[in-house]
Amino acid sequence: MRKTALLCAATLTLLLGAACEKIIEFKGEQTEPRLTISSQAEVGKPLEVYVASSIFFLSDTWSGDAFIEKLKPEEGKVRCFVNGSQTPYLFEWRPELGVPHLDYVSTYVPAPGDHIRLEAEFPGFDPVWAETDVPLNPAFELISAKWRRMTAEDWEWILDDDEYHEVEITLAVTDDAARENFYFLQPVLTSSYPYMPEEYDEPFDFTSNDVIFQGVTGESVLESFMDAEHFFTDEMIRGQRHVFTITISGMPPVENVKRFSLHCASVNESMYWYGKSYKMRVTGLTEIFSEGVPLYSNVHGGYGILSAANSQWLDLEVDW
């Protein structure tokens, strides 16, 4: 009887405790909103800039409108100076794109080697600026691509009638010894489906145990970012022509395949460090005891990133 009473009391306490809700008011110092700009200078494409306002992380107004409600787009100014010119390129606001940011586009088209200074001013906010250099042309070469059909010996869950494929790609990159370089690789399968109005690009990851840029230290300098996108430095190949191999596994048969490509690019240092911090931040969100990781920013007076990339596409013949 006594055990039953204790059990009932414990259950009642648990139910009452679970039903309670207590709102704790934050009494610390709140950060003032700052301008946030995001832009990637891509060779051959008009420069586009996203502008928003930062929001205090405990704010209860995390809607799309909240990021722009304090901005006055008609009174704001976004401009960039190229190669030290005193005449800026002006940006035009495109209101039709809407929240969660203001979208501005200019007539300036980045070219390899350009130096860009981006500035933004809006009433009620401190002005912000950022600078970067547009990378020179990447020098990747496709040497070979070997395809094979995967079996259950590769993955236990593959059935006899499944068709999954693997490709081993041999590449070469010629590094410029005159500067420190940062690179990017992403395999992309492009397909067309009757129920989709446009072609669909599906990124693929490299095989997890693949050896990339094996150096004298026995460590790989290739670093993964968001699974299918990869950044790496020229730390172990400075000024050399380096041949290396990547493997991509688990590609199922896809009807209406248009092409299979490697997106290769030279990127600026800011894009490299932003990618590293973003990966660490996303990884930390899944680890309850991990330290908070701030996103890398090269914007002075505010937040955000001005990155730059010079892309090269290598098409592979699909042989499955």
C-alpha cells in the first residue's frame, strides 16, 4: 500500500512538473542591430549584394520581415570601387525579390585579379565596408575517369538488382607559386525530370576514406564543407603541378542524365575561412557540449562576408 502511494505521489509530481512553464526574462545587455552584407564576386557574373539587419539572438521576432524592417532601401546606398578607382559602381535595389534581405545588383562584372572594395550605408546604422581580391583563373586538368558498378561487397545494403556506381577521377592542378591559393571542388550530376521545369543539379560527396593530396606529414589537406562541397589550400603543393585522385561512390542510375561535371574554382581566403567556420558551426549544433563558433566575417562595422571565386567546369563522360 505504501509503495502504491509513493508511486502515485511520484507520478503526480512528474505530471505537475511537466505541465509547468516558467518564462525567464533576459536582463543582460542586448547588442544593437548592425548592417549585414553578403556577396560573392563570381568572375563573369554581375556583382550582387544581399543586405539585412542583424537580430539579437534571443529576439522573439525571427521572421523574414524582421531582418529588413529597420532598413530604408530607398535611402540606402550600396557601391563598390574597383582597382582603386574613385568612381564607384552603384547598385540597384530589386524590390521584387523580397525578404529575408534586400537584394542589390550592379553593372560591374568581376574579372580575374580585380581588387574590390564594397561599401554600404543605411540611415540608423553604422556604415560597413569589405575588401577582397578576385582569384586568378584555376588550372585544373581532367586526366581520366574510370567507372564501375558497385556490388554488395562494397555496401551490404546493395541488392542484386540495384544499380549503384562509382567513379575514380584523376585530376591535376597547377599551383601558382607567387601567392597562397585556395581551391574548391564539387562533383555535380545534372538531370532533367518531366515533373520539374528546370534541370536539377545534385551534388555528390567524395568517398570518406579517399586519399586526397597526401603530403609528407601523412595528412590530407582537403577539407569537407557541407558534405558535397570541398575547400583545400595549396599548403602541400605550393608552386607545383600535382596529380591526385578522388573517388565518388553511390551514384544511382538516373534517367535523363544531362551531364556529370566537376565544379573547380579558385577562391579567396575569406571564402575559405567562412566555409571552415560554417562547417564547425553546423557540426556544433548537433553536439550538445560543443563550444559556440562565430561565423567568419570580413565586413568592417557590421557582419557578413565578401567572398570571391573564379570557376572552371570539367565535364565527364557518363559511362554506366
